[in-house]
Amino acid sequence: MTRLKEARLATGMSQKAVADALHLAPPSVSNWESGKTNPSQENLKALSKLYHVSIDYLLGRDEEITFRIAKPSNEELQALMQEAEKLPERQYQMAVSFMEFLIAHNDGGRIRYGELAMLEDYIAFLAQNN
């Protein structure tokens, strides 16, 4: 599935980062991209959210696509951090540390949309487990 690889590369994510975000083994992503196996409907939905594209695009049914290659706006990051501020102090600090890690390991000092999705999921995880 060429589109899976194309969408992943457009978001700047590695296969391992995608696998981690979906809680899968890295070979799963490689197998999907090479056409050895196909992602489940649940995984297609998660990939669609992660890559900010439609499932129809990933399946080759939709030709038009506008990747959100640009990095998230300050407003998007601020909205996410406002959600994190609702967490208890320890979990809030964990979310901030994760965001700082993502920023420090990217060119230009900004996170990408795929990483924003991982941060959203992490904050939701922290909120559920506090």
C-alpha cells in the first residue's frame, strides 16, 4: 500500500513511531506498506487520524489529498497543553516532559502532527490513569 508509506513519510514519522502510536510491533507497519498484509479497519481508522487523511485516501479510493505537513500551530499546542493543565501536577509534568522531548528531537524545534497525535493520546492516557 504505497499510500500508507506516502502518508507516513509526509508526517515525518518512522515505522517504529507509527507502531508505537498504535501499540503494535514495528513489522506490522512494514508489512502494510509492502503489501504483505493489510491493516484492520480499526488500524485504518487510527492511521487516518494519525496521518490526518481519510481512510478512502489510504485505500486509494480518493485521489485528492492535502497533507497537513506543516507543523501544528501555537494555538493547537496551547489547546492541548490546557488539557494537560487539568491533570494532577505529577502527570502534568510528565506531559510537559514528553512534549519537551518531542520538540528537542525535531528540526526547527517544533513537533509534527503525528507527534501531536501521540501527545494527545499520552495526555488522555494520563487523565484516565490518575
